[in-house]
Amino acid sequence: MARQRCGGLAGPTRRRRVVLWDGERLDSSVAFDVPLTDTQGGNIPSGDLAAALRGVAADCSEREIQAAPRDAFGIPVIDVSAPVHAFVAEPRFKVPDALHAAAAAFSLPPAPEEPPELRLRGFLLLDRTTCRLYLDTPESRDAPPFGIDLPLQDERGSVTVGVTAVHTAVPVLLLGELDRMRKDVHDPYCHTVYDVADWLSGG
């Protein structure tokens, strides 16, 4: 089920209602009642909550939507407490989660007293195991960005969202270490591509 837009509403106690729709037809809206706490009463981290909700929305069938009760606006409402709690107990990330984590690491606004060292200019999913982030620096002006290839899965094939540490490492690598990671590829969206997959894995 593809959903592109969302809204947030007050929901039942310790839950919030998130409404997703396709961005074109309001009658495509589906509401999910999402728990804010785990089964022990602790707050669920926002990243885990977002990843769990992405998975729930992707797996939601039209049959489940049709069978769901409606709210006062006629929007189907699905309680996703059980699958969210299952995700929190045993996280199982998917490729979109890994891509989101990699891009978010470079798109978070810095503290006011810390100007950004690198800026995210775009991203591309190369395949199900690799993404390319397009980055530049505040001094780049109108020059093309450079590309950084990041792994989305570990050596066992499990999807990983733990590549965010590269955000602090790339500025240091740019001082000289990054050049040995240059790839011999042509990409019309950047002037140079660097592959940091081996470096991240310690290879």
C-alpha cells in the first residue's frame, strides 16, 4: 500500500492517530492508532516508531483496510499496537529504513553555533544493498557535489541503519583519506564518487 502524505491526530490514551494518504485522493486515507510506549511502559524512540509504522503501512492489505472500523470522517482506523510492539521487541529494518537513516544523518540542522560542514544535495538507491548520497560543503557554491556510496546491508545480508556514524567521519576523511576510496565510475549528478563501504566494515 503506497502512502505519501500524513497527518497527526490525538488518539486513545498512550496512542496517537496517524493518517496516511496517497497525496492525491483524500478517500485513500487510512488512520493508524500507534502506541507511544512499549509493553513495559517506556517511551518508544521516534526512529523505531517511524520504522515500525513504515513497515505496517507497507504490509497493510486492502482487505484489512476494508474491514477496519471508520471514524467520524469515514476514514478506516487500524490499531497497530501489536505489530509496533513486536517491532520494538525485535527490530527488523527494511531497505527504506536504512536509506532514510543514511540521508537523515546529513540533513539534520546543526546547532546554531556550529555551521554545517557537509550538506545533503540528493540521494539515489543504486540497488537493494547500496545507496549514494550527494554532498557538498558551504564553500562549494555552484560546483557539482560529490557522491558517497554507503552500504544498506551488513555482511550477513541484514538491513542496517547503523551507517550514521559516517556523518562525523566524512569531514575528516575529506582531508586526504577519502581520495583512496575514489571509484572509477561516471555519475552525471556529481564530479567524483567515493565508496566507503569497506572503510565502514573495517576492510
